[in-house]
Amino acid sequence: MFIYSCLFCFKAVYCLFQSCLLFVSELFIVCFRAVYCLFQSCLLFVSELFIVCFKAVYCLFQSCLLFVSKLFIVCFKAVYCLFQSCLLFVSELFIVCFRAVYCLFQSCLLFVSELFIVCFRAVYCLFQSCLLFVSELLFRELGCRQTALRHFIRYLTETKELTLLMELLRYVHTLLHLLQYKDHLNIADINKRRDFLKSCVSLPFSADDSAHVQHHLALLERQIQIEVSDREAERGGQTDVFQKFPREAPVLHMPLINTLYYSCLYHYTEPQENYSSPLNIRNTFRVSEKQFFITALAARSKLGAWLDVDTMFTNRKWFGFTKKKSPIGFHRVVDILHRSSAPSQVLQKYIGLVDDTERRISLAQRHKCHDVVINTYRELRDRQLLLGYRGRVEPGSEQEVTIDRLLGNTQIRWKN
């Protein structure tokens, strides 16, 4: 029984072993087939993937090749167009430069020709001037030597140098007239001198000499009228200005500017229609604006007529504000007023109108106008200069108080 049981177990184990072996063999076959099928599928997939990739790479290569060829064609066309444009630009630039050089050459040629003409005219005029100077010098020397003059005239007559002879005779004739005009200095009587100058007006002078004689006569006649009128006013005591400022000399025989100065002293407020009015003299004898201004300023400042001095400066409006204007620099105005002993308040007023800061400070320090210096330093916002100038004013003065007030003002933005 035991053996039978062992045999039965052995058969059971053997059958189980066979079943397992059969199962393993079939499982191996199934796995092998599965692996084989998977390998075939992978191989097929790889081959198809390789074919697809190869086709994609081939299509990409074809696309790139087509793109490169088109890009090359476009770049070639662009380079060709750029080359054509550059060639056209260079050709046009060459034409423009050629025209510019040609025009410059023409301009230079024209300039050189005109310069040559101007130089030639200048040399010709210089030669004529030298020749005229030499002839005048010769004629002047001959005029002082009568014997030599007669011999020279006889020589020119015999040699038939008629042009030079006519110039010599014309010069001698003009010299005689000038000597005749010069004789008026020896006439003491003023009326006789005036009549003599009237006779000289008709002499055949040159245009400049004739105008000078006419102006001399007109000035003398005006001086005679002014002198007669002022002498009567001075004797009768009718005008206060002659009492306050007696005349130092009569107006007769004064030069034009001295006559204008005299008129500004004693007849400044007269209307322009009067012969003694400064404006009448200015317009008649064409005195320049600066000369008239300087003369009138010196005359009115000598009399201390500061209101008249103030009205001489024209006012200009700048954004609603008025600003005084002078035909000369205000530093020259200050010099003229200082020579007339103007008070410090007047000098301070016009020193403050000087545009140049350094010159304004220099003038203010020279004439001791402390307020102008203080205001200028305040405008410059220079605390150190203002502090240094504090030691130059009198202790306890109004200027020192002003400086201390400015130094203690915190609203001023000092630059140092």
C-alpha cells in the first residue's frame, strides 16, 4: 500500500512535471512568437520610420535647396540693384562735383579778374594821387619862389606842355583865392569880416572849400545875432541864467562845437525855430547825434540842471518796464558828469545803468557810491565779496546796516 501510494505520488509528480514542462514549452513558444512578432513590428516600424524620416529629410533638403536658390537669386538681384544704384549715385556725384568744381573755377577766375581790376584801379588811383601830391608839392614850392615860377611857366609855354601849364595856373589861381580868404583873420571889425566872407563865397573854390566858406559865413552871422541879443539881455538883467552864470567870453569867432556848447548853456529851452536854439544849430550844421549829446550833457551838467540831464536819455519799454538809453556808454556819461562836479546821488544813478558789471563796480568804488556796489554784489549773489566790502564802509553807517541785513537774509541763495 505504501508502495502503491509512492507510485501514485510519483506518477502525480511526473504528470505535474510533464504538465509544467509542456506549459513552459508552450509559454516559451508563445513568448518567442510574441517577441518575434514584436521584433517584426518594431523592425517594420523602424523601417517605415526611417523611410518617413528619409522622405522628410529629403523634402527638407529640397525645400532648403529651393530656399537657398531663391535667396541667392534675391540677393543677387538686390546686389545688382545696389550696384546699379551706387553706379548711378557715383555718376551723379561725379557730375555734381564736376559742376561744382567748374562753378568754383569760374568763380575763382571771376574773383581773380575782379581783384586784378580792383588792384589795377587802386594802383592807378595811387599813381594819380602820388602824381597829384608831387604836382601840388611842386606847385606849392613854386608859389613861394616867384622867379622860379616865372621860369617854369616860360619853360612849359615853350615846350607846349599845355596840360601841366593849365594845372599850374589853376593851382596858382586857387592859392590866390585861399590867401584872399585867409585875410579875413586880419579884419578886426566883425561886420567888415562878415562882408568880406560874403565876397569870398563867390570865389571859384572847390566843392569842399566852398561849403566850408558858406558854413563859416552862416556860423558868423548866427554868432553876431546871438551876441547882440545876449549882450542886451545880460545888460538888462532880463535872464536869470546870465546872472547866475556870467558869460566868460563873447560867442563871436567860436568854433561850431563851442557855439553849440554856448547855446546849450544859455538857450537850451528855446524852441527849434529860434536861431539861438541848440536844435536849430544841430540841424543847420548837421551835428552828429553823439556830438550833440556830449556837448549838451557837458553844458547842462555844468549848470547843475539835472532834470534836463535826465530828460536827455530816451526811454525804451521792455515788457512793461522802462529802460534809459544813451547814444554813448553810460561810463562816459559818468565821466562827463564827474568833470562837472556832479553830486554823489546823480553819479550813483547813472553808474547803476552801466551794463558791464566789473566797470560798474570800479566806477562805484572810485566815486564812493557804496549803494551801487552793495546792490551789484547782491545781484551776483556773492556773499564773500559783500562780506569783504563791509570793512570798507564806515562803521555804523547806513551802508553797513544794509550789508548786515542782506547777509542775514535767508531768502537770498548765495553762491558761496
